[in-house]
Amino acid sequence: MNAFGLIHSTAYPDSEEAKEKRLRAVSTIQTEGIVNFVDGLVPGLLHRNMWNRYLRM
């Protein structure tokens, strides 16, 4: 196995904090572009070893 991912989602409505976070993400994408957004997002999604592999891509 090369990789394994766990994804969690629910049908419950977002909290106010989650809504604000999503709006900040949209704003970042609009002002800084998708590359900067993804570069800021990926480190929180991957284990440190996988992040190092991502940087080499």
C-alpha cells in the first residue's frame, strides 16, 4: 500500500466558525490564487513525511 486516507464529512449544517473559515478560503483563492491556497492547506492534511514527498513533486 502506497497511501491511505481517511475522510470525514456529515450532513449536519456548518457552524458559524466553519462558514467563516470557508469564506476566508474563498477570499484567499480570489486574492492570492489557488496555488497559494493549496500550499497553505496541504501541510495540515498530510503527515510530515508525506509533506516532504509533496514538496519534491
